[in-house]
Amino acid sequence: MEQLGQRRSERILLDVPVVVRGEASNNGTFREETFTVTISAHGALVMLGAGVALGQTVTVRNALNHQEQEARVAYKGTVHAGLAQVGLEFLRESPEFWPLISASATSPTV
């Protein structure tokens, strides 16, 4: 059982180029080339200019290995200079999505 404040997997500060696609808040679609701030086996924190809503499903594409993963918007920070920090949670754990994450990084840290 997960403890309060305990992460499911380690967060790693890493700038990885990604493409995020989904439905825009104006009922259109968006495709944005951006980058990660942190990564983990369960998702990433990215900088995003597109208007997204909490709980919204988007597709994330790792530009380095061309893998795609469905994710849910779990956090949205305030907009600064046209970009917001957006926390994306993969719909299924995917440590192989980020090539630098080893199997040990999926274990909770104490």
C-alpha cells in the first residue's frame, strides 16, 4: 500500500523532446512539440501552451524513440509566458517509454 507523500516511481530531471496531441479547449485538436521537465515510469511533467483540462486524455510521443503513450492530465500549473507546467500520468505504467529509466526506478522510494 502506498504511503501518503510516497511516489510510485522515482522522478528524474530530464529534458526530453516530446509531441503532445489531443483535444483543445476550443473543441479543436492540437499537436504541440515541447519538452519534459521531469520523467518517471508513470508519466512526466511537460511545458505546454495548449489549453488542456484536468482529467483530459492526451497522446504523448517520445521524439527520441518514437514511442507513443496515452496519458491523463493530472496537474496543470499557472500559465507563464504562454506555457504551463502540465503533469501527465500514463494510463498504464511504462518504464520503457523513457530509455534512461531502469527497472529499479519503478520501485517506490523510501
